Amino acid sequence: MSFCKWVSLISILHLLDSSLISCSSSQSSNGVSQIPQRFLNFAQRDGFVDWMVGIRRKIHEHPELGFEEIETSKLVRAELDKMGVSYKYPVAVTGVVGYVGTGQPPFVALRADMDALPIQEMVEWEHKSKIPGKMHACGHDAHTAMLLGATKLLKEHEEELKGTVVLVFQPAEEGRGGAKKVMEAGVLDNVEAIFGLHVANRWESGKVASKEGPMLAASGTFEAKIHGKGGHAALPQFSIDPILAASHVIVSLQQLVSREADPLDSQVVTVAKFKGGDAFNVIPDSVTIGGTFRAFSSESFNQLKKRIEQVITSQASVQRCNATVDFFEEGRPFFPPTVNDKELHRFFKNVTGEMLGMENYEETQPVMGAEDFAFYQEAKPGLFYFLGMEKEGHPRLEGGHSPYFRVNEGSLPYGAALQASLATRYLLEPRPLHSSPQKSYKDEL
Ligand code: NI
């Protein structure tokens, strides 16, 4: 039996299923509350899972970095074409924005990121990355496959949509702020709310986690060049040693969080890059250091930024060096904090409970990681959540950005079904659903 026939048979079964539900209950809202479970049953069917897994593996074999997602974007468009889903392309260089539903308001958006990382994959398996030095080590291949899965679910149930779902296949999440470019393209101007997810190894497959309010930190990067005077390593009196100066700078930077910040206000300053010198007996001319800084409020974030610059330049001058600091605000925009809307969070918990049972929802603590989903939430009420991937009895999965990162493909149906359910249910909710935009965060960065 062809896939389409198979799907239409399922649709008939669903119609029967929902009519049975409405017969057995006087309240039509019961049918609405069955949507998530129905969608999950649909997404867990063999043909559907195999199709999503196939897409994920294809993307995994051909990872592409931010704003270079040419083949990934092509694959997404080919699948949308096959489903008969209309879309806009290009959006933000390689991005694709699809539409399912009435074409009329209200509009609700679902987002997936498509980019990979400059990491050499160390996992030996059949579908290992074929591109040396590049890898989907953060699960964005799975995110893209799940959003295509959600799109198919929505398309198959399009008659149930009371508005339009906007499907955002976004480029360049990893540090480049692709979401910012998508917002600047204006394609989400009419959207009322947006949902996004990230796979996570902290929870088991079939479980999800989120929280109201700040969930992920604001993030920035810095790089400093510390200039001294090179010379013979045996005659230090004729040189100005930038390696020693940089070492003092790094130690001083560690005091910003430990001595200057409120211990109850979580912040991070990490120097992750230290480059200088390439001989045993030569003091180099200059050293480059760089890293990241994180905070949950703009006040703390801006204070860190100011002090990082001061500490680097002042401490370098104590060591008779000159330093310049670059925060890359053009190419790598600061990420705002990821802040979940209160009402959307309540709605998310309801829909999750209907699909998985409340025992499979967990309230997460805020994490110092950052997400460019925050750019959407600056302008629109949004909800970001973690999708569990762990499998009981299996070795623990590595966290994101590890060369040993693996995805539990058994989680894909949960993500696809939950995203599709959130959008479908959102369009059926009385308006306005969300709280007023969270000004205190929105205006911060
Ligand atoms: Ni990621």
C-alpha cells in the first residue's frame, strides 16, 4: 500500500476515533484534549518514524555550518514540495519558512535550527558525518527532522487547523544568531506565539522539561589581543612577555564572578582560548585569548562586559603590555536570555500532560547555556523546552558539542507530535492566550 493511501486510511480511522469521542461525551473540548495523543499515535507508526529517521540520518551525514546550510535547506524544501506545503525561501540566507493551515490569522510558529558544528565526529556508525571536521553534535539534524515530522502531521490534519502554522527552518543557531536575521526578515510579523525545543540527555525519552520565566542565559563572546615585545627566552629583560601578562589577565577575569557578582545571581566568565608562541626559546610578540560570558539579566550582563574590557586592558598594562578587546557584536550578536511566557508555559504543561501524562513533565532549573530562540522571545511570546533522549538500560548519552554526541532516534516521534499538537491546540485556544510581552526582559539587551 502506498504511503498516501496508508495515510488516508489512518485519517479515516482518526475521524472515526474523534466521532466516537464526541458521541461518548457531551463536551467537544474532550475531542480537543485527545489531539496530542492522536498525533503521537500517528507519529509513532513505523512508516512515519522510518521516514523521519531517514531524514535525520541524511542531514547527519552532510553537516553544514551556520548560513551554509545549502543542501539541508534543499532537502527541507524537497520534503515540503512532496507534502504540498507552500514556503518562503530564502529567508535569512538559507532559511525556509513553510505554511500549513487556512492561510488566515491567527498565526503560530514552530522553529527548528539546521546548522552543525566545526567538530570531527568520533562516533563510529553507519551514518557518521561524511564531512571532515563538521558534525551535527547538538542534535539540530534531529530538530529539523522533527519539524518536518510536525509539518507532515499538520498537513495530514490540516482541516483541524483554525488558523495558520508557520514552520521556521532556521539557519545558524550556533553563535551566529540566525534567529535574529529571521526576525529582521519580517516573516514572523503576524505570528502570535512561537514554540521551540532542544533534545537533551538529562531526561529520558518520552519526558520533557521546561520552566516559566528565564530558562537559558544571555551570552556574549570576547577576544583580546595582548601585545608585548618578542625576544630571546633566555634574555627576558629585553622583552615584554605577553604570555605572563595574559596569564595575569585570565586569573583576574576569574574574580569578576567570584568576587564582584552577587553569589545568588548566576554568571559565568570562561576563557576558552589561549594562543601564543610556537618555540621553546622565543618570547612571542603577542597572545590571543578569548571566551564567553553569561548572565540572566541585562544589568549583570552589561556589567560583565564592561569589567571584562577593563580588567583585560588594565591588567595587561600592569604587565607593560597593550591589549585590545573585541566583542564581535556584528558577526556574533549577543544572545538575550531565553525567557518563557507564563501563560504559554501553562498551556504547554496542559498539552504535554494530555500527550504524555503530567508525570512526564519536569520543571527544569535555569541553565547557563544560551539559545538564539531568545531573539524570537524578545519580540513574541515564546516557549522553549527540552525533549528527553535518554534510554533506560543504555549507556548515558554525551551532552551537546561533544564529538561523541549521539541522538536517540526513538525520541523523534515525541518531538514531532508535541510540536504539531502545540500549534494545533494553540489555534483552538481562546485569545489572547499569552501574557503581555515580558518588557523587563524584552528591553534589556
Ligand atoms: Ni543546539
